[in-house]
Amino acid sequence: MATIKEIATLAGVSRGTVDRVLNHRGDVSPQTEEKILKIIRALDYKPNKAGIVLAAQKKNLKLGVVLLGIGNPFFDDVLLGVHEKAKELAGYNCSVLIRQTEYSLEEQLTAIDDLLKEEINGLAISPYNDDAVREKINFLCGQGIPVVTLNTDIENSRRLAYVGSHFYRSGETAAGLMHLMTKGETRVGIVSGSRDILCHTERIAGFAHITAFHPNIRIVETVNNNDDDRTSRRLTEKLLSDHPEINAFYFTAGGVYGGCQAIENSGRKNDITVITNDLVPTTREYMEKGLIAATICQQPFQQGSLPLAILFSCLATGDSPAAENNYVDVEIRIRENLQP
């Protein structure tokens, strides 16, 4: 079996350079890195993973987690997954530092910088979809700090992997359900979270793609509530007032409780079809009442746990994830299958 020393000799570099490539620590030119990787592939080099994990225990690895959506109960279950995996990783002398922010670019950038001051070795993040965050992720990766996105993704970044729902497909699924659950002319109000969160905008795009094949379904207006229930209630009330023809709602993100309160108070509960995402306690409540027709779930616990597992594996053994996009199962819940 080939050794790091043999690889270094063949590549004409130091063992430290080979080690940096194997452990994604940066500071190696692209040409040298590619030369080393070709030799590694040619020799079918397999690291001693047990020894590497033992070595990782001595490194005091730190993983950072940055989540959006303070006040959005969906992230409560994501955090459960984070904490459960953090307990497991503590046995390998790996700590997990968590930050949660509003839907704010400035807050997210500050949270990342705070974690960098803590000298994190890897980052799991639900990213704000902005060039400044993209550049920050690319900078981290260039410094040998791997990044895994979760729940929502960011385009054209160097992140190692994504864990979460296939949001475009989720939107298509919601549109298919709307077609099956409504009759006649259907006028839809969409209540979303933020234009700056990719999963929200992609769900809308998927929904619009499918409804285009059903002329009886038309999107009347789209509003954004930043996952805030009070804002959602006010915006839903305004949609119902400004567009009395609306007889269906698609909630792409949080704020479902406030929106449902507005529908309930309007007295139109029985003639409006509502489709949502996720199964938080308040959504369950309105499904039991019969106001929400269906909700599309996306395995939040796994979204919290798997990114940390991917990061630790990368940092401890040098392994890349089996897949770049790790899509969680899409699960449709109606009132009749609320109980597990």
C-alpha cells in the first residue's frame, strides 16, 4: 500500500503538502493539488481511517452552525438534529458552536465572522442568498474550511455539499396537490418567507411551472412575511381584502399560523384550500381543524444532523461526501395521516 512519503516523493513535494491536500487545508496551488490527486488515484491510496479519527480527537475540532429563522418553529427540529449529532461528536473531542439569526444579511455575515474568531474548522449554514455570503463561503473553502449548506442552498459557491429538500420539486408537488384538491376556477395567494432565500423562491418557481399546465389555476399575488406570524396574518388579511376572488393559499415557508388565523377570522375557512410546508405544532393544529388541506414535510432532524456528519468525516478522514446534493425525502401529510 502506498504511503504519504511515497506520494510526496513522486510528486516532488513535502509530506506536509500531501497532508494538506488529503485534509483539504488549502495553501496548495491548483496545479500541485491536481498533480498530487492524480498520483493518489493512480496508486489507489487509502488512508488509515481509524488512525486518522484518533488523530482528529487530538485536534479539538470545532464545527460552526449558522441557521436562519429565529422564531420559526421549523428550526426547532433542525436544532434537535444538531444537538443530537453534537453529543455524538463530543466523544471525538469535536465541539459544535451554534448561531441563529433573523432573515438579515448583516446578521448572518456577523455570525460567520464570530465563528471564524472561534477558529472553527468547518461550517454548516442555511445561507442568505447574496453575493456577500457566496464570497464568504468561497473564502472559507479557500482557507481549507469546508462548508455544507442545509435547508436552503446558494448558487455558484464552492460549498462541499447541500442537505435539504429539493425545493423546486417541493413547489411542483404543492401545485400537483392544488390541482387534485380544487375544482373549477382556482385563484391562489402565495405567502412566502423572503425573496433572498433560495428555497422560498425555488418553491414558487416549481409551483408556477406546474400551474402553467392547468389554466384553471392562477396565481393572483405573492407576498413575503420573513417567517413572522404577525406579518403573515396582516398580509393574508390584505390579500383576502384586496382579492376576494382568492380561494386558495400556498404557504412556502413559516408564518403559517398567522396566515391561518387570518383565514379563520375571515369566515371563509370552508371555501379556501390551504397547502403548506412542514409539520410544526401550530400547523398540525390547523390541519386537525380542517383548515389546512395538506402539508409537505422535509425531515428537519436529518437536516440538522447530516451536515455535521459530512463535515466531521471530511475533516477527520479526508473523505468527500458520497453525493453533492443530499436530498431528504418529500413526505405529504393530510389530516388522515397526521399520526406516525
